[in-house]
Amino acid sequence: MKLTLWIQQHCGGSRKEFAKMIGSSPQAIYRYEDGDRVPAPKVMHKIVEATGGDVTPNDFFSLNDDQTEAA
């Protein structure tokens, strides 16, 4: 599940609320959602815990069609 969808479903779309849950800033959450930044391992762990495993590290990486075919 993508982080954006989880926040919409469980935090009413509030990045500020989710940021508080994991001890981060709303700006960092926006960067994670936009793909501008990948959470550090410690932060990633907090995201997985806060979302009950609904959002995983794999959700922050997308493969294009070329990479998918090669796998």
C-alpha cells in the first residue's frame, strides 16, 4: 500500500498527524510520498510499525517496465 493512501484512510489525509506518529516532519512525509526522498532505515522501520505493516519498504520503490521484465 502506498503511504499516501494509508494516510488518507487512517489519518484523514493529515501528513502532520502521521508525522507526529513517527517523529518526523510533515515536509519529510511529502517528500516520501512524492518520491523525492526514501526514508532512512530507522524511519522506514517506524513507518512499517505505525502502519501495522500495510506500508513496507518495497512501497517506496517502483520498477519501470524494463526492470520488471528483466527480473
